Amino acid sequence: MAMVEKKSVCVDARTVQGNWHARLNSFSDTETLVEAVASRPGFPGANPLCQLSLLARRPSVRFDDIQEAVAADKVLIRAGAFRGALFVLAAEDYPLYFHALRGVLREAGMQPLVQAGILHDTLQSCAAVLRRESWQGACRHDHEVLELLQPMLACRPKGDLAGLTLRKLCDAGVLVRVAAKAATSNQFTYGLMHEWFPALQENPLEEKEARAELLRHYLACHAPATVQDMIWWTGLSAKETKQALEALGKELVPVRVQGDKRSFIALRESLAGGRAPLLQKPSVKSERFEGRGSEQEKPRSGPPGAVVFLPPWDPFPLGWENKSLILEKKWQPWVYASAANAASVIVHRGRIVGVWQLQGGSRAALELHVFATTAKGDKAAVLAQAPKFAKQVAGVFGLSDVGIAERPLPQPLRERAAGSFLWPLGRSTPQQVSFIDRRRGNAFRKTYLSGPPSRAGD
């Protein structure tokens, strides 16, 4: 593209994987939780995915830490972001996301409301009422907010429609989600955005400027990436993405990945500086371990988190449209039910090497499968980390004990019932409810990242 200089940089795939892992899947010991979130493009905002996603990167994270950062300190915020999905973001960055993605957020999730007679005009009337309100910094429950808006609504929405109405008012920058009822609940109290984050109205950003900064955020962690990756992740149109890249100009450098014919882009500053420079191979240490009667080398990365267990919809498996650099094509049918629905995965140094799930019943179990063609040492590293993760996940769900079991792969996800990505290794009974998913009334017929229709040709 014209905005990127012609001279390219060449890197090998393993270096790219290792640097992605260091940037996206590892929190530095020197970073606070808020700093770690701020330097990455957000994490899943729905419970319990939020805690599981952060826990994978910082094992000491508790639900109360997230709750305090959102509801008390106001330094994190749950808000609609990429492709309209709910993310946890640094509050200071929220105006950037809001202005850059305003068009995406306006249309995301509207179809069910339109079918129920709740149109954009209806939501604007509701927004006007809320902007005149003064709650003096207090919060209200969902039913209290809906009761206040009743005169603007032909009939009071219930169930999914009620939640979707409140979601759209959050997307519009009128309401803000505050405290969650519990660690596994997605019932929130709500505050008025103009009371909680007045900077949103006081410091409006130009959309084009915000989009350029948004792509800078994305590339800081996900580069090297293709233009199509950026369109996929942000939900911006091809035209909007091109304009944003042109604004970044000489900050961009073309990158070639050995063995891959696609054209990649990176930030110049990420080549030799910042966290995990692209031109610097991640440090790898080795430790001796006993294996079947002979001593072998077990590779592991220097920093903690060489193996991480990530929940569904985590930003790592969904960070690029083309997944070939993080997962061998052969195994993608067992991880991706669609481009936007990813199962819970096991990652070793930047490569997806298996899947996992939490099985309930009389004795809960962390069930896992490591793909057969993974590199030497992957399985040993996964099995060494599994007991630690089982203990962590037991704490999240209040379980006294979680066992560990290896399971064979069932049929590929797209050959199974809708929602099977929540059970990548299969349910023990058809009626079993997932520990992971806490959304109400989801039929799994549509992708979780339910953004607007593709505008790639704009």
C-alpha cells in the first residue's frame, strides 16, 4: 500500500509467534493490572471469561480486583469495542475506542431490537431522557433503568431484548456497566456515562484520528498483521482502514514472514524497541527433565506463562482473520466453529497446541487434548502446567477440587450442534450446562462477535 515504505523486514514464523505470545499472553511483573490492560487492545468483558482471560496472564488476579478497578477506582471499563463485542478496556482509552468504532457500535446487535419495534429513534429518545438525569454518581439496577425508560418504549422489553436495549445505550455512551452481581454473572448495575466519565463529552476525538490511534493500539500487540486482519478485528470498512493506515504514514514498515506469501505491516517502533521487539528472538531457557528412562530437553520460555489456558473468545485466538501462524490448518476445525467463535485453547509460546474444557458432575475435571502433530516438548509443558491451572479455575467457580483428564477429539465443531465450541471435547450429557457461558438465552446460531454486515468493499 502507498502509505508504507517499500523496503521490507523479514522475520521467521517462530520469532513472530514468540513475540505475539510475549506481548499478548504475558503480563510483566512490573505492570499493574490496569497498565497491562491499557497496553493491550482489551480482554473479554463478559463474566466469567473476563477473569479467566486475565488469570491466564496473571494467576493472582481475583474477581474483586476487577470489580474494584471498574466500580470503585473507575480505571477499567466494560464497553463495546471490536466488532461490537463486550471488552474490558482501560478507562483512559475508552474515548478512543468510542469515537473510532462509533459506526460499528451503532449497528451491532440492532436486528432483534428492530424486529421488536425498538428503532434507532427509540434509543435516541431513551438517551435524551438519561442525559437529563442526575443520579449523583449512584448506580441503578437494570429493572430500575427500564422502568425509567418505559414511556419511550412501546412495551417494556424482557429477557434478551431488555439486556440488548441496555447494551445499545451503553454503546451510545449514555450508560456504563458498573458492578457485576457475581463473578459468574452478567447482570450489572448501571451508571450515567456523563457522571462516571465526563471526559467522553468534554474531549471528543475526530473519528479519523481515533481510528488511526486504534490501529496503532492493535499493531502494537498483533503486528505483523495484514490489512485484512485489521479489518476483521476492528470491524472497520476497507476504506476506513486504509485512511487510518495512511494517517500513520512513516510509522509503518512492511514485513515478510518466511514461508508466508501475504503482505504484513508492523509499527517501526516495534521492530527494535518496546515489549518483545519483533527483530529480537524471545529468550528461551531449557530445563532437564526425566522422560521414559532417558534425560531429555524440555524447552520453556524465560518469562512465566510459556503455557496458558485461554477461555472462549479470548483476543489471542481471534486476533487475526487468518489463523495459520498460530494454529496448523489441520486442527482449525476443532478450535473455530466460525471465524468469530473460538473454543477454549491451550497455547504454548505463541502456538495453539490443544483445547480444554471444564466438566462438571460429581467430580469436576479439567479435560484437555494436545494435538498430535505439535512440537516436541509441547505435551510435557502442557501437562506440567495443567495442575496449576486446575487449581486456579477451581477458585473461580468455587469448586473444592478439579481433576485432570485427557480426552480424545470428537467430530469437528461445524459437524456438531450449535454451541459445541463451548464443549470442544464433548459433553458428558446433552443437558449439561457450560461453566464458561453465562449469557442469557443464547441459541448460538449467530457468532458472538455479532457486528454489522461486512463493509469490506466500501
